[in-house]
Amino acid sequence: QQKVRRYLEYQYKARRELQARRFEMLEKLSPWLRKEVTVHINRHVLVLHPFFRDMPHDLLPHACIIAVSVLCAPGDLVLQTGQTQNAMYFVARGKLTITWGSGENRSVHYEVAEMGSDVQAQVMPAPGFLCAHALFKDSWVAPYTVQCTTHVELLKLEKGDLLKLKMEFPKMRAYMEQQAGDSGMLDNSTLMGDGT
């Protein structure tokens, strides 16, 4: 048991150091190159969700830039049942365990693939995403608990940052309005938010 613990701690520390070196390397680049590298790293994960996959190509890099990398260790909680959430998470590496609260309706969470009606917990491997409703609805409360099964790298995208993009780029506002009309993905209250 001690050997396993030491190995896992070493692995977690090594991943943290790798991420720190990546951030140090990015800081040494010019702002334009830093943006290009970040877009290259984050794009393939964000386009898993239809909103980002269908986003105009000149706006997607801005969404890639606002996604923040978060490293988690096995056993870390990402969110708990009943927690109000205002961010969407993309699983870049690792595995999460999603545990549903008793009696919760699982059918509304399309982003957690293949959740059977009799399943109380599901392992979600990378790549994937969860909490999309938190990004696109005015108010969202998590009906499930998410815990890291392995070392995990998440990309966290805050609703407030997306709303700031909407205010900065008229094309983003038009795209969000189109998505709200076409798919009902966005609440009108989310669309009308001023980003504050």
C-alpha cells in the first residue's frame, strides 16, 4: 500500500512539474505564439461539444484561450450533487467517476455518454465533457458528484468568460443568438447577460 501511494504521489508531482514547465515555456513566447500553442493544445478537446465544434473558426481560438487547465489527483472532488455550477469541464486526460444522486433524472445529461437508467455511477474516460448545462443555462445545480478516479487534467471554461467574449465580439453574440434559436441550447437570460 505504501509503494502504491508513493508511486501515485510521484506520478502526480511529475505531472504538476510538467504542467509548470509547459506554463513557463508558454510565458517565454510572444503573446501571438502563446495563443497559437494554447489553441493547438485546447482545440481538440473543446470541439467535442457541438457548440464549440460549430463555432466560427475565427472565434474558436478565443474560446480555447479562456479555457483553464486544472490538474487533479485521484480522489479529488470536482463537484458535488447539489452544488451550483457556472463552469463546464472538459476531460483532457484521465478518468472521472460520476455518481448520481438517488432518484435523479439522468436523461437530461446528454454529455455523460451512455448512462443507463439503473446505473448509479459511471466512469468517464478522456476525452469528454460535463456540466455543459452550467455554461449555457442561467442557473444550474449539479445532479451528480464527480470525483477523480485517476490523475486528471481538466479544461475549465467559465460562463462569465464566455459572456465576456460575447460582449467583445459581435460575431460571437450573433452566433450565440443563432444557437439559442436553432437548438434551444442557451437560455434567453444567458444571452442577455452583460458578462458581469
